[in-house]
Amino acid sequence: MGPAIISLLVVGGAIVIVAFMVIGIYNTLVTLRNRYKNSFAQIDVQLKRRHDLIPNLVETAKGYLKHERETLEAVITARNSAVAAGAKAAANPGDPTAMRQLGGAEGALTATLGRLFALSEAYPDLKANQNMIRLMEELTSTENKVAFSRQAFNDAVMVYNTKRETFPSNIVAGMFNFQLAELFQVENPAERNAPKVQF
């Protein structure tokens, strides 16, 4: 074998090795992106459950809180904003703008629910209503599930972003336009806690 053939084999072998590395990195990035999208789908399920419980909660409270219409309307408005932001985020869970809007909308919803729960303390008949107690317990349980799902999503996003930003994956990520994914964070630290339900 001549030196030209050996050089050609070495260059060809190097090209094949680089091609397999690029394919491996690309497939890993796709897997990690799909993992965080699946994690967001779990959040979406819990948020939908939360959003479905709220109209029942408001309807139950409506009979007792006849003079508190503004608070009830604020809860429904915040719920509708959260549903819209959730749909936008579900379409592309990695979109930073959509994730920030979702965090803000969910934070606002939590704040208005907190006002509703605080207001319900002043109405003993409402506090004793079994349907209201059951709905609030379900809502608290759902809030806990949202928190666990958010943690799993943020963990998946962190793994994806780390892989996307490390060498040599960052080169492949840039070549194939793998975007940075946004964490799902609640903006206001006071809104990080589930609404307190006390009966």
C-alpha cells in the first residue's frame, strides 16, 4: 500500500468517526429535548386539572359570597389568562417568552386564589360547606402535583441545556439550531407556595 492510500484511509476514517460523533450528539440532544417536552406535558396535565377545579370552586363560593363579586371575577379572569398562557407554552415548552408568561399567569392565579381563600375565612357557612372543603383539598393536592412536575421539568431542562452548552455538543447544537430551553419558574417568591387552605 502506498502512502497516498494510507493517507486517504486515515482521512476517511477520521471523517467517519466525526460523522458518528455528530450523529450521536444530535440524537442525544433530540432525546433530551423530547424528555423536557414530555416533562412539560406532565405539568400541563396538572395545570389543566387545576384550571378545571377553579370554576367549580367559584360556583360553590358564589352562593355565599354574593357581595364579593369582584374577587370571584378576578379568579375567573386569572384562570382564563393561565389557560391561555398554558396553551401557548404547551405548543413550545422551550420558548422562553411563553414559559415566562405561563409563570406570571400561574403566579397571578395563585395570588387571586389566595385572596378567595382568605375571603372565605369570613364566611363560616362557606368554610363548613362539604363541596367547598372537597374542592379545596383537591386543589391543594393538585398544587403539590404541579410542584413535583415543575421540578421534574426543570431538571430535564437543566440536563438538556447543559448538554447543549458543553463542548463539542455546542457545535452540533448550533449547526442544527437547538435552542436554549427556559425553566418554569414562578416570578414572585410569595407565590411559590400553594394557597393555604384552612377549615
